[in-house]
Amino acid sequence: MRETVQTGRKHPRIMGIVNVTPDSFSDGGKHFSAGAAIRHARKLAANGADILDIGGESTRPGADAISVDEECSRVIPVIEGCRDLGLDISIDSRKKDVMAAAVTAGATFINDVSALSYDPNSLDFIAQSGLPVCLMHSLADPKTMQDNPTYEDVVAEVTAYLKDRIARCEAAGIAREKIIVDPGIGFGKTIDHNLALIKALPTFRALGCDVLLGASRKSFIGRITGESEAENRVFGSVAVALYGAQAGADILRVHDVLETRQALQMWQAIDNASF
């Protein structure tokens, strides 16, 4: 991965979302064919994405798992069709065999919503690959994660979980500087849980890893703003992204790259101004 991914980077990198699925919550089916997904990825690159996050298995609440073969058939052609862009390509998968095929095709980053706990072979694969990996917190499998999510202290519990996963990764031979953590906004959380985790981003940075924030278009934004359609939650999503940037997020995972990039450029201009 390019050396521009660094702990302590003030202005975050933008990770553009490419869902090669028929059922993702925000854009399911819109980029399901390889051609459509590649065109979308190239648009995100032109709009200023630093990383393309390509996923073939929906992890929306209630989603069913799919086979390795099906997932690979969705994502590998897209990765191959984007590797000439010169951007980092992330594979969004829980399965070691999908990760391996994606890396062979050109992926340079692993994004696992199970924090390498779903597939027992994934830890060793990541250690051997030497690639950066994002460990995300989820209360349960996507199929059941929104069934009455409950915590005594959501920030403390998510922090403890991520700390444990970091330790397991290091024990497997994965260097801490290769680890990114994600509190898992919307993955087994209520509105209040999500807001508490976003406010607590500095706590997650204190774990000594880069932090990824993925809140784009999620349902808690719709419930707060009254916007039922995911594609109309752009303004709320950009607001969360800016808050995350100010709180120290190193990577922002978003659907709306152009809008997020422009907002960050203005924030940076104001932040850097000296008169």
C-alpha cells in the first residue's frame, strides 16, 4: 500500500464504496454488473477517491451470506478492471479465499467487517500478505445484528473488542502499523450507540492504529433527518464525515466522494488559513 496511509494523518483519505451486489441498502443492484461497477469505480476515482472499496457480499441488516465462488465472480472482474487507476483497492470481505483471490487480482487492502473472526484462516493469510487490514466491530452476524442490540457501555465494549482483535492480530504476526480499526457504525447499534461511537473517535485513535469511519447514508442518518431514501442522505453523510475528520478519522468510507472531497477541501482551506 502507498505510504500515504499513516497514523496521525490530519486530513483523512476518502474510500469510495463500490457495491457489486443486488441487495446493498444504499444502492443494491445499481452497480451489480462488472461493467457498471467498473464505470462507477472510475467515476469515484475521477471525483477524488484515494481508495476503492470493492465488495460482493451485502452486509446490510438481515442480509444472507453467499458462497466464496459467487463472491469472487462478482468482485474479481471489477478489481481487474480498476487496477490500472493507480489507487489502492480494498477488498471488502470476511472470507480468506475471497481475500486471496482479490489480492492476486490487484487488491492492496483488506476490509473485514468481522475483524478477521469469521474465517479462521484469515489471520494467517493477512500476516503472510503483509497488507493493511481494517478490523471492524460488529455485535453479531449481519443476519441478526440489529435484533435488539444492547450494551452496558457501548464505547467501552467496542474499545475492548478492538483491543482484543488487535492483540490477536499481533500474536499472529500482523504488525500494528498495518492495522486500521473501525467502530462499526450501524453494525448492531442503535442511533444513540452510533452517536456515542462517533463522538468517541479519539478513544479509538488511542489504540495506536489508524481509524476508519463508515457512516455514509446509514439508517441512523435517515432516522435523525427524516429521510427514508438512502440516496437522499448525502448532506447528513457529509456532516458526519466532517465531524469524523475533525475528530481524527484517518479514512472516511463514503458513497458520495465528490461531495465529501469538496467539503474536506473547504474545511482544510479554512483550517490552514493564516492572516
